[in-house]
Amino acid sequence: MTQLKLSLQLFSMRELGHLDHQLHAAASAGFHFVEPLENHLLDKGALADGLRRYGLEAPTAHVSLESLQVKPQELIHACDECGIETLFAPHPWRTFHAQGELAWRKLGLDLGAVAELLGGKGIGFGYHNKSAGLTAKPGARCGIDVLFDAARGSRLLWQADIGWIHNAGASPSEWLRRYQGLLASAHVKDRAPEGANVDQDGWSDVGAGVLIWPSLWREAIRYGARTLVVEHDNPKDPADFAKRSFEYLSRFLVP
């Protein structure tokens, strides 16, 4: 079985400033893996040096679909230099305004085409959901169902953001099971009780919120996730969030 990797999404560390500070905080919290962002890959030398300095690896990274369509070779070279095996494109919520099936189908076709391009270079590629497309009106299909159907036959993978599935009012367990054949990674995050942590956009340290992580962790692994990425969209204290979340989740790691 492929090694299970507990990683930290560097988006959660952005308020610490310089990349060196972010990587130091990740390593100090106990992480051996991190998930960089597109801007980190654009300075691939600094990222590669920082990873070596702190004994970290970056098996995955987040890059926009638009950038992969415009400058794939630059990002492929960054992956090669930094040891990144799989890229995930977050849902393009800034530009994806149409909610009809045609829009979701086009998104699936575009993602599938990039997955084929990157797959030919030995790099995996997947879609990272937000809350859109997880519920449907009566008589309509869920957008993500349309997306994955359009990409059928391609090498497209899925990184499930379990926190956003929960926020959409959908069942994380149901969605993980439904696309277990595509699931390669999952974002591990937690939601504070209703009305709490308003200054953190309602998110919490993993294990301190309302999501039942012991069972969700097991289900994510059972259905195919091999890189579990810890994230908080707006932590009050990023370094403390990383430390507390790692301490909570490390109990689930099997030696």
C-alpha cells in the first residue's frame, strides 16, 4: 500500500509572511509534508531550497486550471525540481459564474484535457472542490457529477475538500464513497459550532469543531485518499493551528 502522508496546506500559513517562516512553522509543528501554492512554484528555486532546509517534501501542490492551460511547461519544470507528484486545481470560483450543466461539462472536459497532458509527463492531476456543485435542485444533476462524467476516460483525479462538502450541506461520507475510484487526496479541516470563531470565518483547529474526524479519516483512507492535507482558511494563529491539528491527527497515523 502507498505510504499515507499527512501534509499541511501552506495557504493556512500565509499570514506568517515569507516562505521560510511558513516552512519553519510546518516543520516545527511536526509535519514532514506540505502542499504549496502556485506562487511558490513560480519561484521553484526558493521552494526547493526551503524544502531541503527543513527536511520537508511536497508531494502535491495547488495550481489554477487557467495557469496550467497557459504555461504548463513552466509548472511541469517546477514539479520536477521540487519533487511534486500531483497537482490539484481548485474550483475556479472567481471565473466560474454559470451554474448550468453546460458550464460544468466544459469544466470537466478542460480538466480532463489537462490531466492527459500532465499524465503524459508523469504528473498526476485532479480537481479540488469548493461548495459549488454538491447539491442540486429537483430534476437537475449535481454539477460535480456532470464534471466527472464529462472527464470520464481521462486521468483526472479528485482531492476532496471535506470541510467544503460539509459546508454545502452535503454528506462527506456519501461523496467520498461515490467517487472512490477518483479519490487521491483529501483536505482535512474542521468547522466551529454555529456562531463560534466568527473572526476565523467559522473554521476551527482540526479536532476542535463539529466534524467527526475519526470516522471521516477512516473513510477518506478507505476510499482512496493517500495524502491527507490539513487546512484552515483563516486561522487566528497559523503556527498554533498547525501544531494543535498535527497533535490531534497524529494519533490516527499507523506506524
